[in-house]
Amino acid sequence: MNSLFRFRRINGKGNSLENQSNQYLEAAFQASNDGLIVYDKESQEVITINKTISRIFELPEGMDLKGLNINRFMMRYLSGESPNFTKLLNELNENWTGEGLFTTHQKNTFYGLVNTNILSLDSESRFRILSITDISASKKFQRDILAANEKVEMASKSKFRFLSTISHELRTPLNGIIGTSYLILSKTNLPAEVNKNIEVIKYSSQHMLEIVNNILDFSKMDECKMALNEKPFNLFNCLNNITGSFQNLFNEQNIKLITNFPSVELENPEIISDEIKLSQTIKNLLSNALKFTNCGEVVLSVKIVEKSESSLLLNFEVKDTGIGIPHNKLKDIFEAFEQVYNDDLKRKYQGSGLGLTISSELVRMLGGTIEVESIVGKGSRFFFTISLKRFIQKLSDSEIREVNPEWEKKDIKGIRALIVEDNEINASILRSFLKKWQLSIKEAATGVHALELLKYHKFDIILMDLEMPEMNGYTTLRKIQELKIDVPVIAFTATLLDDMNSLITESGFTDYINKPFKPADLKRKIQKYCERKIDYV
Ligand code: ADP
């Protein structure tokens, strides 16, 4: 008589019809892929086991566990390192599912998914059934996937770290090259040939900087490291700053830069968004428009599509009269490294092919989609629409004036500036520009030296490197604040971070400037923050 049938008899039930169904039951019991143990609820003694239990526990031929206490079974076969050890050892009298680690009779280990349940033969069933499924293969698979994921994550982290370090290291010497070329070019009476060559150096190094920045952004995108950093800001100041920084480049190439912002239509131009991502997108589009336009104009417009108390739906558009893009390439240009005119031999337009990939991701994060329309030979139009929350706050008179700031016209001659910079090349470039603008300068190569100078001299502005050995810019600023000296401090940094703005201003810096800096940007910051002081001079 087979085991399950026997066990049904023990339970005191059975007639001839049942006998047949018991045979089916027995067959199913034995054929199950799960190891099954039936035991008595009261005495805890094993009544029967199926063949799978014998197989997965590698029991010797003919070994029967009948009569063995279920807790003793666990004591014998449960591994000391098993998850749910106590539960499996002592508390099998309630319905439960969980994992366990078992050691077989042959001392091999396997992971099992354990389930205990009442065996409902009738209303007052005395039996419980314990099933153990060998899940070692899927556990191994899980572990392998986790290990593989960890490896990928590590590789991707080290790629990101490598790119950030390299980009930082490259930006520092580039600062030297770009700054020096600006300096040489600012000298009059240069022989035309020299002038032309220096222009090439400036152009090439700026291009290299653009690539370095793009690669860093792209790897951040790849790593999903880009996050929105939303804050209130004045959109019209932001747009003016962008066009201000492009004006010279447009003048040099004799292309008209036309702007069209509805500043007056807005009672309150403060909006909440990620200023850096929005400006980076507009800068990328403007820089492409300039690069691919040989004559004519580029128009940057911002239109209000919808306006409510709490939000603005704005359409941004950069339109050029450039070379245009063939219809069949309009989708491809948003893919990484795609360039329309990338024939190596005829290569005329430089770029990394990453600008639009990055821009479209930035716009996606801002809640929109970049679109393009273009006619070859006539020009292109890149546009996107995004909804921006309005920052409801009454603007002060001075903030309203910011749209066309008076300070932009200020003369900075005579301003007393303190340069705090450990790198001699960076310091010498900064020094040369400040001298050219006739500022009165003192210099410190360390934070400690700066603090000494501040004890004996008055300054209208401090220009301080963040990445200095021994005492970095943040600590030096904290010590300046402890001395209760009220002076605008502009941080200089070669690090590009999404949240640089908040990082720096929250530490108490008045503003920051990225290295390599554009002289015009630096001058604007000095004009802006030394406004009141100049009035006294
Ligand atoms: P990059 O400009 O560095 O090559 P982008 O991703 O910014 O990379 O642009 C991809 C390609 O799209 C460019 O190489 C160019 O062929 C095309 N493109 C982008 N903007 C314009 C434009 N305003 N006019 C014509 N072609 C453009």
C-alpha cells in the first residue's frame, strides 16, 4: 500500500470510491516537484514524505523519515546560516512561507522555499503539510544578476568619476590657454598674422572646452545623475544674461542677434524652474544657430502661450537664417554624435554632436519636447514649450530695474579687489584683466594670506578660488565672515555641478564664476556687485 493512501487510512476515512481517488492523490503527491512532508500537528511526527524530499535532501536509498519529529528533521538538515533559522526550527505550527538554507544528507547545501499549511482532509484535520521547493538555481541567478549589476554600476561610477576628474583637470589648463589668448587679443597693434593665429588658439580652446563640458553632461545623463533643481528666478534677467554673453560672438561674425521677450506683458517675471538647465538649452541652440549661419540673423523669442495666476506656458524659439537641415536628418540630429555635415574630408563645422542630445534631455526634464523645422539654404527653427510655475511675490523697485540694469554701464576703475588664487597661471590671467580695467589689486596665494591682508586693507570685492590646498575657498569665506567683514565674494571654480549655484550661494558666496571665465562675464559681475561702492569712489 502506498504512503499517502496509508496515511488516509490512518485518518480513519476511506471506501472503495475513495480508494481510486487516493491513488490519483498519491501519484500527484509523489510526482510533485516540491518536496512534501506530512506530519502530525499534535505529535509533530512525520507521517510521510514524497520522493522529491528524498531527492533534494539526498537521502540514502530506502531511508524513511516516518516518525521523526519535524523539529528534529529541521535540526538535522537546516543550516546554521539559514535565513529564518529560529522560525524554521521552532515555529512550524502556523501557516508560513519563507526561505531556508538546508544541508543535505551528503553535506551539500541548497536554498529552499518553505511553505507550511494545514492539510485539510476534513473539518478537524490533525495534519500539516510542509513543502520545500529547491530554489538554488533561481537564487544563484538572482545573485549573478546582482553581482553583474554591481559590476556595471561600479564600472559606470568609475567612468563618471574618470570623466569628472579628466574634465576638471582639462578645464584648469584650458583656463590658462583661453585666458591668455583673450589677454593677447585685447592688446592693440598686434601684427595681423599674430592676431589671426591667436584667434585660432582661442577658438580651438573654446571649442575643446565645449566638448569637455558636453562629454561631462552626456555622461551625467547616461548615469541618470542629472536632477532638476527648481528655484525662483527672474527669467528676463536670465535671458538678458544669455544674450549679453553671446553678443560679442555674434558681432564678430557679423550676424544680427535679435531678441523678442514679452517683458512688459508680465506683471511678475519671477518663475520657478531650473535656471541652469533652461539657460544651457537656450545657449546650445543659440550657439548652433550662430555656428550654422553664415549671414543674416538669429532671433531668440519667448512667447506666452497661456497665462494663469499660478503658471505660465511659454514657448521658446531660436530661429536662424543659416544653412538649414535636410528633411531626412531632422530626427537624427537629436541622437548622440549625429552631425549632418560630418564628412571628414569636407568637415567645416566643428562640434561633438552631443549638444542637441543634451538639450533635448534637458527640455524633457523641464517638461517639454524640442522640435525643429528647417529648410535647406533658408534656415532652421528650434522650439519648445514648457509650463513654468510663477513665483508670486511683489518685486521691489530695484528688482524691476534689473531687467535693464543700470550697473551694466558702471565704470569699475579704482575698485579695490583681492585675488585669492593658488595657481600662478590663473592668478596672472585674472591680474592682467583687472589691471587692464584699472582696478587696484592685492593678491593672496592662500586662504591664510588672504585673512592676513583683510586685517590691514579694505576691499570692495574678493575673487576667490574654491579649490585651494590647505584652506579651501569655503573655509576661507567662513573665516572672513567670522571677522565680520562685509564684502562681496565671488567664487572661482573649475568644477561643473548642476547644483553649483545653490552650493555656492548657500555657503555665503555672493556669486560664482566658472573657470575658464569670459572676461566680459567677470567684468559684469564686478560691475554688479560693486555698484554701491563705485558711487563712493
Ligand atoms: P554639434 O553642433 O556639436 O555638432 P549638436 O547635437 O548640437 O552637435 O547638433 C547636431 C547636428 O545638427 C549638427 O552637427 C548640425 O549638423 C545640425 N544642426 C544643429 N543645429 C543646427 C542649425 N541651427 N542649423 C543647421 N544645422 C544644425
